Amino acid sequence: MIGLGEVLGSLSVLDQYPWNEVSTVCDVGASIGTFSIPLAKTHSHLKIINQDLERVMPQAKEEWEREAPQAVQEQRIDFVPLNFFKEAPVAGQDVYYLRLIIHDWPDAEALTILRNVRKAMAPHSRVLIQDFIVGNPDRSSDPAAKNIGIDVAPKPMLPGFGAGNTFMYQQDLLMLMGNNGKERLLDDWTTLATAVGLRLEKVYDLGDTSVLDFRMA
């Protein structure tokens, strides 16, 4: 997964998102810090919480001490165990970041995760979900997609870029066969968000993946 993230260019969010607007980040389902270590190195003003299952914490601490010792010494990183199906993350953070998490799960489990994140939010908090957005073949959705930051292919191409976006559809099948998960249309993402009390503010296109910026509804 570490290598796949680099191939997909998913760390381009380090430059594409306005991190100067926030000071605390909770990486939900962070593993050993695949995203949060580069984030700490790039934006040294951030205080980060690495949250994942308790059994992951020892390896995560070792990885941080090896790859980001300055952040550890400056106490800019905390390690807090979390089962995101059973409990909420640390409350009141500026950002709750979920990177390639939700596509692993069908809707029922995805809603459980997002409800728990929603419980932790303060009024100023935002939820950033870095994941895939499948292009909608229905061109009637074009105006809304463009307004929120989604690229739509011009006619006569299919709005979702057709065969040019084959990887996205292959990824959807991969998630279904491997995890009973799925990749989602923009409408699917907004449906999940509405169900848990979130609204979509903006989408940041990172190439293969995107970051969906949600706020409290």
C-alpha cells in the first residue's frame, strides 16, 4: 500500500490542500503513518494524532522514530488506539483525515465509520476523505460536478472519460472482489455524507484519487 500510494501520486495533497488553515490533524485509520509522516515533514506547524488499532501502535511508533524523529522529539505526534467501528476518534480536531479507507467497505460499514467521526467533530472541524470518485455516465450531473471541483469530459466523450478512465472501473471490481467494498460516484459520496450529518464543501482533484472536503451540515 505504501508503494501504491506513491505510484498513484496521492501525496500531492501535501501541496494541493491549504494546510495553513488548520493546526491539528487526526489521521483516522493511519496505519504506521504512511500519509501523516510526510504531512508532518512538509507542514511542521501541524500537531498530528495517529489513530489505528492498538496492535498497530508499536510499529507506528518505530516508524515515526525512524522516519520523522524531529516530529517525535517536538511532541507533534500522538499515538491513540482506535477501532473506528466501535468508537469515535479524538474529539475536537481541525481535520479528520481518512485516506483510502471508505472504499474498503460497503455502505453500512462506511456509515458506521463516518458516524463515529462525525461524533468527534467540533463546529470548526472538517473531514477530508482521500479516495476515488467514479465518473458519472449521466451528463445531467455535469453542472453540479463542475461546481464542486470534478472534471467532466467534453462531448462527444462520455462525461466520466470512458475508456480513458478504465483504471477506476477496474479498481471498483477489485474492491468488490477483495473486500465487498466499492468505488463511488460523487452522488454516492454525498448520500453517505447527508446520512451522517455532513455536507460536501469542495473536491480537490489529485489525478487518480481526490480529496473530498466535508463540513458539518
